[in-house]
Amino acid sequence: MLMSSTHNAILVCPLQHDQQIAKTGEVSIAPSLPACFNFAAGRNFSLIIINVPVGREAIRNHVLDLCRGLKRCSETQDTPVIISVEFLNREMTLKMANAGIRFMEVRPKRNPIDPDHLLHMVRRGDPSIRIDLILARLCPFLDHRQVDGGRELTTCKAYRNRMVLGGKRLHKMCESDCHVYCDCFLHPRFAS
């Protein structure tokens, strides 16, 4: 449901102490996930933005619980929620979509969150933030694994997780519609 253009209150839950937010207009900041739910249920917002930090699986699970709660709560179920990330993770994106989230922003690393711009994109139904279209572009064989220091290692399941993905190949092939032309996608090697 698209909100009327007369109401512009936005709730942002950054979940990173150093995350920059372009504060223009009516932007409220929730310092934690429980505060985000309480703020959202207690006031009518046009958009809820939740920033998911890179490589913190425990926080991702809590964000997933928050999203499910927001979509079940009668006060917030019709409020659009957008997940803001710096890196794509196919499994997390799929879980968010299954929790009822319809929008996801993939922003360049260290870029600030721009609430007004995101509200405008949601209102016009911009396809670049639609989570179903983002999922359709991601190769189903992407595998993200936690490694030391909260970092993630991305490998290819179609190549028995022996191929580490990154850089241009990951972005230009695996995270785009081009993955359907990849030899690993076309001829997966599951057995030795």
C-alpha cells in the first residue's frame, strides 16, 4: 500500500553506531530493535528503514524477528519497511522476503542512508528496490559463510563451494541477470 504524500514521518533504525543518516524532514532515529518496534507501533510513519550491518548474523536474526513482528502488528502491518544493506546476502534477502518485506536498498559502502530519497523510491514503486526483483537477479547457488571478525566468505555451491566469489565476477555475474549464462549455473558440479 502506498502512503499519501502529505505524511512524511520516517523511522530509521541504524544498528551501527557509525552509520550516517541524512537527517532531513521528519526523521526519527530508533537506537535499538525493541525501540524501533515501540516507536513504529506508537506513531504513524510513512516508512521504516532498518539498516542491517555486514557480517553480524545474530543481529540479522533479530532484524528478521522485528520484521515479522512489524508485519503482524495491526498498527504497523501496512507501513512500508525497507532493509538497507551494503552487501547482498541471498539467504538473508530470501528470509526478509518471506517475512513480508517488499523493499531493499543496496547502497555503496560507507554511504549515508537517505530517508527522503528512499521514501520517494518506495512511493513510486522503484523496481531497483523491490526485493522480489533483487532476488530474481541473484544466483541461487550463492553461499555466504561467516568467517573470523564477522566477515563473510561468498562461494559458489554449484562448484562445490570451492570457488570463492568476489569483486567483478560476484557483482557482474552472480548478483545480476547474467548468472543464467554462467557455466557453473548451467552445469552445476555437485558430485566429485
